[in-house]
Amino acid sequence: GVAAALRRHGLIERSILSSFHVYALRRFRELEPQVRLGISFPRGWFDIDRRRGFGPVVKGGLFGLRIVTPALVGVLLARSHATALVLHHELVSAAAVRRAHARGAPVLTWTVDSREDLARVDEAGVDAVVTNDPSIFLSTLQT
């Protein structure tokens, strides 16, 4: 249904479909080979990040995962047949961005809701940012 809706509204070239599910991306590629695909990483940890008191655990785990993410870039892109890497903002590093760019894949990051995180991912070289708070861009747009 998604592929048909994108075709019907002429949005194939302007869209990127992103998922944590490798096989869903591969199947979508079969249905609509022209849509850009993004592999999202990491997959949610059973909504642990939304449970009270688990914030420090999740933040620590993501920080540790940031160290190994550059080594995973090639595998993530190859297995999913994705053309873009979609990383949680805590996993963004200059090394991960360089590895993705070396494979011709842009890096999108989610969900960046603070100016400090925006500055960090911008410095790392991401190509796009997903946010719930567009006002974090105000200082960037005014310079």
C-alpha cells in the first residue's frame, strides 16, 4: 500500500523509507526499486528508553554502541540493501559518517531535540536531522 500511495502521489523520487527491519526493506526494494531506503539503527530495546529510571542505562548503552557503530556501517547497508544510514543521534560519530559516505550513503539522524546534540551531529557531518523541535535550528539559521 505504501509503494502504491507513493506512486499515486508522484513521491517516489522525493521519499525515503526507513526501517529497523532488514527484510522489510529488502521486500520494499522488490516492490518499488526506485524508492530510497534507509536502515535505522539501533532497533528499540523493548521500549526500555521510555521506562522510568532507565534513562542512564540506555544512554550508557548507546554511548558504548557508538564506538562500534562505524564497524557495522558496511554490514547494515549491505544486508538491508539500503542507500542511507539512519542513526539514533547518540550513535553518530565522524567515523560512522565517513564510512557511510565512503559507500555513497547519506547519514540521517533521529531524534535530535537539543542545540548541543545538533551541534555535535552537525560537526560529525550528518546529511539530515529529524527533530521534534525545529527551534533548535534558529541559531544556525541566523548566522
